[in-house]
Amino acid sequence: MSSSDYANIKKGGFKLKGKISLGITKKKKKVIEKKKEIDHDAESRGGWRRLTLTKDIRGGMDVAFECGDFSKHFLYSQDNGKFKIGPVHEDNSSPDPEEIFTIIKAPDDVAFSIKTGYGRYVGVNANKELVATAEAISERERFEIVSENNKTAIQNVATGGFLTMNRNSDGQVLCSSLVAKEFEMINIRTNSVLDQTVDLTPVEDKLSSGDCETSYVKMYQHSRVDLKNKHICVDVGDRKVIEKAKTEGTLHSTLLDRRMKTKSDRYC
């Protein structure tokens, strides 16, 4: 065969007739799809799932407070700083904007504070009424969760009273009962995704050392003190300890120590 005959031959790989196996087989990976369990309780409230443990409450998350009888009546904030029990959600709708609150909580603290959409902190006044008029956080604006047998109640740190949510009551919402009974059972709900890795570090903690300290002084300043056009008293000492405390998880206790030192130095 001449060289020209070789040039006319079609080049390519070997082709085998029929279904002939060369002993090499590709294993197909079995894809196992995990069936996601549907939370019908949450779906009937627009995806707002129920929280029952203190560790589930994290700073920065949005929450809504439903009457413990699962009636789809939520705590409703008003622009005058008072509260009422909102109307029933007949369909599978989410809580209204007035029924959504933001949790303010340090990772190393059991107690938490609640902020309304009007930018005020929820607390208890002298008449044991639930109000949202404070611009800063004091003991009256701090709460804790009491859980037992998959039921939850919310207790005020300052008064020891439990939040009462009676959908049959037309009056002011109270936080006065010293015993958690039927109407003190409350469903705390959130729309945050379960088991999702989310950075829940408070915005204040991410600020620079100086701004971080100043923001916490303002937040926990007594609500009766007007800070407008006034100097904020902070410790101007070495702020490297603040950055160190951020990494060690002791930020809030460190800021408290610095705040106490500032107050004590004022009287020396």
C-alpha cells in the first residue's frame, strides 16, 4: 500500500461492533434525597416557626408573640407605646409589621430585650402594664424565658411578673402575674431559617473599639437621661482590651467593668 493510500484512510479510535465490555464500568452514584419534614404549624402562620428553648433566642432575630392557645392572635404594638392583642389571622398569613419585634441579646446573657418597629424598647411601667416608650435599656426592659413541658412564659427581670396575653381582654396588656397560668403561656415565633449558619453578632459588636463602647453606653443609659447635645462618659484608656475581649467572647463583661470604673472614678 502506497503512502497516498494511507492518507486516504479515515483516522480515529478503534470501534468495536456490538455491545462489547472492556471490563471498565462507571459506577453511578446513588443520590439519596432527604425528605424535608413539613412544619404544618409554621406553614399555617406564614412560615413563622415556634421557639421553646432559651438557647433558641438570639440577638438580631425577628420574633412574634402568639397567644398560647394557638389561636393566631399576636401581641400588637401601637404608636402610643401601648399594646393590645391583635386580630386573628384567618389565612396562613405572617404576623403584621406591628406584631413583629427584634430581639436584643448578648450571646453570653440569658436575659434579652425586645424592640418594636417604632424603635422603642418594651418594658413594664409602675402600673405593671406592658409599654414601649424607653429609648434605652434598663432592668424594666429585660426579660427571660421560663420553659416547662414544651410551654413557654415570658418573665420581666425587674418585677418578676409574667406577660399575660388574653385574647378575650380588650384592656391594656399586663405583665403583673407572679404565677404562669393559662394566659401566661405564650408561643414565641420567628421566621429565621432553622439550622442555618447565620452571623448573629450584634451590629454594635462589629464596630471599632471606641464606637462599640459608646454604642453600649448609649443603649444602657437610663431612659430618663436625655443624651442630646451631651457628652458621653466613656473610659478613654487602652482600648486594645476591647478587641481582645471580642475574640475571647468576654466583650460585654469587659465593657461593664470599664463602665463601672468610669463611674467610680467620677467620685474619687
